[in-house]
Amino acid sequence: LVPALPTLPVPARPDPLGVLGVPGEINLDHAASAPCARAAADAVAELLPWYASVHRGAGALSRRCTLAYERARQAVGDFLGARPTDHVIFTRNTTDAVNLLARALPAGTTVVTFGGEHHANLLPWPRGSVRLPVPDSPAGAVRSLDAALGELARDARPGLPVLVAVTGASNVTGECWPAAELARVAHRYGARILVDAAQLAPHAPVDVTASDLDYVALSGHKLYAPFGAGVLVGRADWLDAAPPYLPGGGATAHVGAATHDVRWTTGPARHEGGTPNLLGAVALAAVGAALDAADRAALHAEEQALLARLRTGLAALPDVVELRAFGPDAPRVGIVSFVVAGRDSAEVAAHLARRRIGVRDGLFCAHPLTRRLLTEAAARSGRTDLPPTALRASIGLGTTAGEVDALLTALATLPG
Ligand code: PMP
């Protein structure tokens, strides 16, 4: 058994979203896709009998679906603290939302990111983007951005638009990035900021207005809603001036007989060509409302207690080394990546799967960051037998102390 199981008090978790699950299956992979909330399932079930086209039909069913879709847009905007002038554009997921913004950048825009980003916030950006090294603290991120934007404004590309694209919380380490401070720095230089909130939003409120963010992207499937719906929220001007992301039905104001006789509409519809994902939008809105109604401070405290239990338990295992970019006490959401020295991560994950515990192994769609953290972990621990890929355990609503303990026990009893 686990040598020294931590004895932190963990209260029974009230789970106001009533997330669904399969008895006996321990899902510690919330960061990949979180389980579905009862509120989302109920919202979908309620709408299913009314299933009809959105924005295209005159019948009662269609009108109700159109209304439900536009209400969902309003609700998701409210959940994210959108300004009245912002656009709330439904997308497939975060990757889709970031790609949409990448296509809407004014000519000459320089995008500034950090090397710690998920591929979804690294790969869509144009050539000439600036990728800053992963800092060793949140304050280091602020300093490094300040220096980079200062240089761009003075010497490199004065007067041209700049977008800072940064994660709210890392999908590898769970570490939180100082979004509001980075926004202040960006704005001081006249730059804009996109926060990839895919991992932050499931764990903490995201408020575009309060944090003065220009754009936020997230995925429903990480936020207790089903797959296939994400959102890009943010300033309207670049979006209204950009070519439509999905040219087609719904994105147009006028189409004439001549090939190029087309006038695109403005507003969210400009980028939402084709029949939209009504059920996904409605589910996402329902989860937002349920989270808004919940005591998020209490949920946060409970999650942090579970996270501490997990990290303390991992630290007590002699061969386990945690991955982190910042100091051990930096704020983070319920995500921990680690390696078991001398063990292949895929084999450890398979062993856990046999114990009905689901985690993720690999480089987590953040190859530059994870490789770098593996190198640092080797240096920090002095171990020369760390594997080339890592394991990730991630928790959320519905996770119990018993599930965390089951993981620790299974890791403590890896077969020969
Ligand atoms: N950003 C972050 C921080 C993520 O964790 C993920 C998903 N792992 C994404 C973006 C991409 O999300 P999706 O696959 O839903 O597009």
C-alpha cells in the first residue's frame, strides 16, 4: 500500500452539476474531456423533441430552436463576462476558436506566445510570430512579455497590431498564468490579448470584462458539456472586418448571380457558416448557468484539497517526479503531470487502466513544453532514468478522495 498516505481533510464533495459517470470507472482525465453534467444532459433532452433548423425555418419548432440558440449565445456571453459589444461565436472547440481568430488578424499582426502553450495556441499563428521562452514564475512571464512588447513597439515592428496569445492554465502542469496582469502589460503597449481558457474555465470563473481580456476561447467538452461546441468571445472589430471563417449559408447578407457578387454579414453569423450545433450551444449555456449558481469558492477549496492530497501522495512515492515550470507553490488547477523513474509512461498508464483508472500519457499536445519540463525534472531530481513521455492525472467535479487514493495505491504497487 501507499507508504505515507496524506491525511489532509477532504470533505465529501457536493457536486452541484451532478456530473455523470460509470460506476467503478475512475476518470482522472478531466483535462482531456470532462464528464458530462446533468444540467447539460437535461438541457439537451428538453430540446430534442423540438429539434428543427436554426435560423432557417418559419415553423414553431424552428423558431423555438433559433430562440434557444440565440439565448445560449447570450448566456455563454454572460457566463464569460462578455462586454455588450463583444461577439460570442460558437465554434467546434478551442482549436477551432483560435484558428478563427488567427484568420481574422489584421494584416501585419505579430502574435506573441510562450513556449508553454498547447499546440492549439501555437500552431495556428502566422509566420513571424514571436515565441517567448517558458518563464520560471508567473512574475517572470509578466517581465518577459513587457520586454518583448517593448522591443516590438520600439525597434522591430512599431505601429503594427500585436496579439498576445496565452493560456489561462497549463494543460500539462495545471499552473495558472497571470492573465489579468499580462492583459495590463499588453494594453500598455496597445496590444490585444487572447486567453486560451480551455483548462482554466472548468476550474475558475473567467471574466472577460473584469480581467480586461480582448478574446477568450474554450471548449465545451472540458467544461462538463458534450463534444462539438466551443466558443470565441471578444472584440467585434477585427472579426467583422475579416473574411468569413466558413463561407457558406448563414454567413451572407447578399449573394448575386455573378461569381464574386457577395456581401458577407457582420456579427457572429459571419463566421458560423452552415447549420450550427444547437445542442452543443445549449448544453454549454446550461453548464455555465449551473456553475454560476454554484458556490465556486467552495468548489475551488475542495478541488485544491484534493489536489494537495494527490500531490502530497505523489511526492511520497520514491520514484515519482512531478513536472512543473513554476515553483512548487504556484497557483494551479487540478492537473498534475509526473513520471515514474525507470518506468515507461505508457506501461504505467496501461497498468492503471487495468485497475480501471483512466489517466493520460504522452506529451499532451504541448510537445515543446513537456519535453522541456522532462529535462528540467531530470536535472531537479538528479535521476538519469526518467522516461521520454509523462503521465497526467486531472481532477474536477465528481472526483473523490477515494479515487485519488486509488491512483496513489496503484502507483505504489506497480508490478515488478
Ligand atoms: N488549449 C488547451 C490549454 C487545452 O488543454 C486544449 C485541449 N487539450 C486545447 C487548447 C484544445 O482543445 P480542443 O481539443 O477542445 O480544441
